[in-house]
Amino acid sequence: MISIPEAEASIQDIAIDPEGLHMAAVNNRGHCYIWSLTGGVGEEPTKLNPKQKIDAHMRYALKCKFSPDSNLLVTTSADMTVRIWKTSNFTLMRELKLEAQRWVWDAAFSADSTYILTASSDGVARLWNVETGTVEREYSGHQKAITSLAFRDELVKE
């Protein structure tokens, strides 16, 4: 039996890293819980081992996603921020914030984990450079909030 932390809080999103080593869940209190995953081979059930609680945001956390290389975790929130966490120790690497963006509903990593695309209440999708924390491009035209998005790209093979 799994003990659910803050069982009275609403879980907004759950993500499993591409390597299958960690699971993250964010709730409406701004917290992100991390579990390490073991087992799950053949008929053996996967075991969730509590690893860490992150006070990720000041308001509702809305989404969490791992990078394709499993090195980063991104969380989005109603507090107008996107936060990027290093999965080696789940410490904050960078905060992405623009006052204009209001609630940030969703985020997606590029295939090489160097960019994040965000969706926000101001109707703009933004492409951020993960390393520098700068906006590289803005995509506008929506009259209402963008609440979901996907990043479709591929690694270039030489």
C-alpha cells in the first residue's frame, strides 16, 4: 500500500522519467513529490519509494515533465513561474518568469533537452533556452489562454 502525501490536496499531474527511475507528482498546493521506482520487470510490480518533497511553487502547481535525457524536471504553476530542477539531487537549476505570462499551464522539452516550450494564460507560447533562461521566440495569435502544448522535433543524426 502506498502512502499518498497530502491526500486531501488535488494531484494536478504525474510524470515518469524516460529511464523509468523516478516518478514526479505535483499538487494544487505547489508541492512536487518524487519517488524512485524499482522492480516492474516481468510480472513483478513496480515499487514506489518516497524520495523527496520539493516546495516547487507558491501557488497551484499545474504540470511536471522530465526532459528526454532524464537530467531535468520542469514544473509549471499559477504563480507565473516555470522551474527547472536537476534530477541528480532535485535542486533548482533555473526559474523562468515573465510578468506578462500569468499562469503557466504546460511545458515541453525539445528532443535534445536544450529548449522548453511553455503555454500560458496570456495566449503566448514561449521558447526558452534552458541554459541561459532567455526567451528565444514567442508564438502569439491565440485570443485565450494556451493550456496545453506538445513539442515535436527530432535529434539530427549525423
